[in-house]
Amino acid sequence: MRTLVNVARYHLTQPLIFVGMVWAIMAFSFAVNLAIFRLVPATSPPAHYTGAVSIIYVFFFIMGVFATGRSLPFGLALGVSRRSYYTGTALLAVALAAADAVALTALQAIERATNGWGEELHFFRVPYLLDGPWYLTWLTSFVGLALLFAYGMWFGIVYRRWSIPGNVTFIAAQVTVVLAAALLISWLHGWTGVGRFFTALSAAGLTGLLAALTAALLVGGYATVRRVTV
């Protein structure tokens, strides 16, 4: 366990990348959105949804790529095994996702209490996904952040093993799977059922599906990292 914690601490020797930068960008985006909506005429719709909270999710993907695509060789050079490096990085992903989900939940609570920062601005609220009770907001945020970090880790590992051609092939394979699934559903005339399933799916149910996908991504990344050469 100590080795895993040391791997996580190794990543945090670059706090600007894993802690500071994302919140600096979020703060700037929030300030810009708040300033813009203070200038919006009063006749505009009462609720202003921006979707800008997606910035943190995109950045978690980037952090995942960096953690394996850039930092893996040096980590292995320190004598850490591939398994320990990957598991320790996954531990960091879980810790960061949990902490940042708490921050997002707290900021959403402040947003609600202040009627959208006095401007009915919904910066930290997203219809359906992040607009429920605080515990569901935390859980959905946590799962979403962990998923994007794990996805980025797998991309970084593929890059480290096969470089850019590997990433292109990796993306092509995912697109092929999606297209094959779409063709199969069309062949079975199942789009009505698919639409009915997702229409009836609650935010908690979707969070459960995303959690399962996160676990699958972590398993896929682990299977790939075992044969990485640096």
C-alpha cells in the first residue's frame, strides 16, 4: 500500500497540473460567465445554463493522459513495477475525483442558496445530471471525473506502447464498435427500445452505468500497461 501512496505522491510533485490549473481555469470561466450574464437583458430566460462545468471533466481526461503518457517512463525508471504504477495512479484518480466532487457539490449548494450567484446563473448545475440532491450530485460528479481520468490513462498507455499510430487505431476501434452496435440495433429494429430505456433511466441509474464503464476502462488500461516498454 505504501508503494501505491508513493506513486500518487510522485504525481503530486507537479501540483500545478493535478491540482491548481484546472481550478484556475474553472475560476476564470466562472468569472467570464458571471460577467456576461450580468449584462444580459432582464427579458432573457430566467435560468442561464452554461455547461461550462464540463471544463473540469475534460481536464481530468487530460490529466489521465499525462499521468501515463508522459510520466510513466520516469516512474518505472525509479524501480516501480508497472502494476504498482498503474494502481497508484488509479488511486490518485479516485482521490482527486472524490475531493473535486466535494468541491463541485459545495459550489452547487452555494449556487442554489444565492439564486445562481444573484444572476440565476446555473454554472455548477446541469439539467438531469447535476441538478438533484447533494449526495447524488457528489456521486455523479465523482464517477464522471474518475471515468474521464481512467479513459485518459488508457489513452496515455496506448500512446506509450504504440505512439500516435496506436492512438489512431485505438480511436478507430472504438468508432468501429459504436458503428457496429448501431448497425446491430438497426437490424434488430431496436431503436425504440433503446430510446425507451434511456428516457426512463434516472440520473442515479446513469451514474451506475458510468461506474461500470469506469471499471471496464480501468481493467482495459491495466491489461495494456502490463506489456508497455519504455
